Amino acid sequence: MSEMTTTGEGSRGDGTDEAVSRFVERFAAEMTAAGMQRMASRVFAALLASETASLTSAELAEQLQISPAAVSGAIRYLTQVGMVSRERDPGTRRERYVLHNELWYETFTRRDQVLIRWEKVLNDGTELLGPDTPGGRRTAETAEFFAFLHGEMAGIMDRWRAHRATRDTP
């Protein structure tokens, strides 16, 4: 298991670098098990655990003990799925990779749009297959499930915003 850098942005500087590194690897393993690419999971977890939610390619490569090419591929994936953005370090040509504000809210809001599209395709499939056929019944039930999730998602997000507003953290 790699240790976090002791001088870079990724370091906490309080003797917990090894424990943070273990957390990063543990959370990355969970995301990988859920279907996310392995390197993207590691890079995401490192950004999540960093002090400012942003690191440069060099900091990520050093902290995770991976090549710059591996960082680049992971960042490309994370950017495509909207989890990370690129920013220029002021006064340099270096890019800094930053987690989006309200990352999970944005992720689930985009997922909500996917549910709407899937529901429509499934309803079309139900019509095509026939609502009284086994395949038609399965696609209809799946469409109904996605419609239910879509209906619940707005309430969940509203409750999250209300909950978050009661916390003392920014």
C-alpha cells in the first residue's frame, strides 16, 4: 500500500498520512466493486480525502504511486462522467483537478434524467412486445420501477438540501 506524500497538497501533515492512504484505497476498492474503473476510483478517493478537494497530476501520481499516464486516463474518465473538472493553477501551466461542489447532488440529478430516458424506452418496449407478453410485463414493471424512483428522487433531494442546511459545516 502506498503512503501519501508528506510535502504535497495530499498530505495532512499530522502523522495520519498512512491511515488516510488506507482510507483512500479502501474507498476506491468499494467504488471499483460497484463498477467504477479502478484508477478513476483511486484518483477520485484521493481528491475526496484531500484538504482542498483538488490536486495536480504530479501530486496524484506521487500520492497514489501511479504513472502520469494513469492519472491522465483516470481524470479523462472522471471528467467525462462529470465528477471532476480541470482548472489552471494561477501563474503556471499546471492543471489542478477539482471535485465539483455538491458532487453527489449533481450525480444523482443526472441519474434522475437517465431514469426518465430509460422509462420512456421501456414503455416503448412494452408497446412493442405487447403488455400481455412475459417480456412486455417485465419491461412494464421495470418502467414502473424507474418512474417510482424518479418520483421519489425529487423528494429525497429536497430532504437532503434541508438536512444539509441544518449542519454547521459549509
